[in-house]
Amino acid sequence: MLVAGTKVDTLIQQALKFRPEVAIIADESLYWKLKEALEPFDIKTAAGQDAINDAMEADCFDTVVTATVGYSGLAPTLRAINAGKDIALANKETLVVAGELVAEALGRSKSRMLPVDSEHSAIYQCLVGEDVAKVKQLIITASGGPFRKKSAVELESVTMKDALKHPNWSMGAKITIDSATMINKAFEIIEARWLFGVEKERITALVHPQSIIHSMVEFVDGAVKAQLGVPDMRLPIRYALGDATRLQTSDSPLTLEKLASLTFERPDEERFPGIKLGHYALEKGGTTACVINAANEVAVAAFLREKIRFKDIYNFITKALDAMPFVAGPTLDDYVALNAETRRFVESLVHGI
């Protein structure tokens, strides 16, 4: 089964190459094009979020790669877990928005969750054969993004085009902006909490500009294990889809002798306040992270349309946290309602500029 959001031409190409039983496009306005292209090849087609959610219970697959952007990954991931599918998770917002709910669902299911994000894949690999109780801290590395060396004054005038120039990784626009604000590290701290069952006090972030060490684990005896690799998502994807086994590859390897240096520095939380949000969300719990994610998604989309400034992303998240109601023990319905309410609120801020 193949699913896409709006890239119908790519979906058609992949469906013709791999011949899945079903191809689904989230954007219902593009369904006619998908159906017309694949109907002669007996490939079933569907469209819309409900179709994606329902498809998670099909019998034609046993593993779901959740790689959608943002909040949209939550509902289908929960459906897949309830159906007993294994999850290769490339959508960090699923655990950011509703980590406790997802963890509870996994506890009732035979499903396993394998991380695809390079940082969490690195931690996962470092923990193989280890006792999590012996972990002193999880150290999530960050490149620092394109603005690592810019002053607070310079950050006031950075543009959308500036923010999309990531120094190491080639990623989608939304995650690239999250890297520039370092809000992605806040999200990764939250994700690590639920993936590995480690308390927030034992999770930290460290800037590593070369993006060679993808994350580290420090143990109580002073040992530190790190996973190194070229900045290329194919390795963590292979590791997850290979069910935590090493699959042969012809990709160019990491050659350590060619590395000039590996450097590290503490993130500057004054210039990049977004990183504080991860610990704040875990400390307060409830619907806090859901509000942060919804506000961030709307604000980033507005920044990519050049409707707001870079610093407004932080400001709008803060305003949303102040304005939105807090639910300490949320249900899925609470998450859905608060996600929608937060989006409306931040959209009103954008329109008010």
C-alpha cells in the first residue's frame, strides 16, 4: 500500500513501479488523476484522511512507515497500532502531540515502534543489549541549523530563503524551518521520552555542527556510546525496515580519517528559545505539547508564505500556550478539539498582522 499527501504524480510513478494493492492520496481534489492513471492496472485507489485511517487495518501489510508531516500522522498511527501493525516512525509529531496516548495503545497491542528519525535511530542502536535503567542520559545531537552563529539582532531579519539553507541535510521545508528554530530538538526530546521510557531529566541536546554523530547514550559507569554515519537518511530507514538488522548497501561509507574534527557546544537557549519547549511540555504534561505542535505548524506555514517573521514563530507558540485551555488527562477527542482550536487561534494572529 502506498499513501501520499499531495504529490500525486510521484504516487502514480511509484505505484506503477511497485504495484501495491492500494494507492491513496490525501488531497481528495487529486483523486480523479490517481484513479484515471492506475485503474487500467487493477490498482485500487482512494482519497482523503478517512480512507488513510481505515486502510491501516488492511491485511496486505504488517509494517506502516509513518512519514506524514505533523499532526496528520496521529490518527492513522493509532489505527495501525490497534490493528497490531509494526510502526516505522518518521513522524515525530505523533509522539509529540499524544505520546502518553500512543504509549498506552502500544502497551495493549502486539505492535512495535521502530524509530526512523536519525537521532532516535542512533539512540535505539546504542541501546541494543543495554539496560535502560543504567542510562545516565540520552544526548540528542543537533546541527545548529543555518543560524547557529547569528546574533539575536541578526535573527530579527532572517528570511524564509535563509532558513531553508540547511548546512548538512536535505529535508522538506517544514522540518528545515523546525531545524532553524531548533523547535525540532524540543520535539525530539519529547519523542525520546516516549520511545525509550527515559525521564525528561535524563534527556538533553547538544549542538554538533558536523552531523556525523547522530546521538549518544551516556551510562552510569561513565561509558558513552555513539552512532556515527554520513548525514543521509537511508541508513536509519534501512535499519528500521530491516527490523533492526544491518542490510548491505553500496552507499558511500563514512571515512573517519577524512574528518578534520568533531566539535560540540551547548545550544544557546536565549537565541533559540524553542528548545526549552520540549522540557516544558514534558514537565507540564497533558495537552501542552499538542498546543505547541499545532501553533508551530500554523506559524511555520505562515513563515514559509512570508506572512510572518522568523521570531514570530516563537511568539505565536507562546501566545497559544497562554490562550488555550489545559487538559491534564486528555482523550483522543480532546487532542483533536484542541489541535483545531489552537490552529484557529494562531491563524487569527497571522491574519491580524
